[in-house]
Amino acid sequence: MKIGDRIRVKQSVIVYHHPEHRGQPFDIKGLEGEIVAIIHEWQGRPVSANLPVQVKFSKKFKAHFRDNEVELVE
């Protein structure tokens, strides 16, 4: 996976910050978005982020994922 790839959430992931369901549990399984960042370093130092893949789904909604929670869309 790399920045700019289209992905789909393949596992059940509950978020509480979705703009249309703020503060309520919302499952985003099946949503498609674009990878905007893969976190490997911070301020020039290597880091081991728990959720390194940042995905943008819409103008107002971004989320972070593990590699095994998303799959590439052909």
C-alpha cells in the first residue's frame, strides 16, 4: 500500500467520530477511501504507530487503521 491508493475497510471497525453519527458507535466496514499518509516517522525520528495508515473518506472524515483492517480496491 502507498499514498494515493484506494482502499476498503474489510473488518468491522467501530468509530465515534463519524460526522453524521458523532458520539455514537458507527461501524465503517465496507467504506472506501484514499490513503493520505502512512506514519513511519515523526519529526524525523522513526516511530512504531499502532494505527499507521491514515485514510480520507470525505472532506470531513479521516480515520487511522492497521494494515490488516483495510484492503486495496481494484
